[in-house]
Amino acid sequence: MLMTPSDKAARLYYGPSSFRVLRSGSHVLCAVTGVAIPLPDLRYWSAERQEAYATCEIATRRLLGLDSA
């Protein structure tokens, strides 16, 4: 089955207050849960770890070291 660009995961560079698209796609995967996060909904990431997070709770737990990827 052929994948359309909207089915592909994007590759991003995460900065401190924004991200840059390196490879186009419709979503990224949460580093902790593996759930797909649509790019328009992406709000939480770590520039230091270059990871995306699905929710603020997941991001907080990961950054406090309570969840490991």
C-alpha cells in the first residue's frame, strides 16, 4: 500500500521556542508513549533531548526523570 505524505511521520529539529521541519509529514511520535501527534497539535517538546511529547503531564514526568524512553 502506498503511503501519502499525510501518513508519514515528520522529522523535526526542536528549538527552545519553535521547531523546524526537516522532513515533511503529518505527525511526530511521542517519545514516551509512541502515540502520533499531529503537527498542528504539537505543543510540548524538549530541545535538549530532541523529543516530542503528547501532553504536558507526559513532558513533565519525562523531564523530571519519572518516565524513560
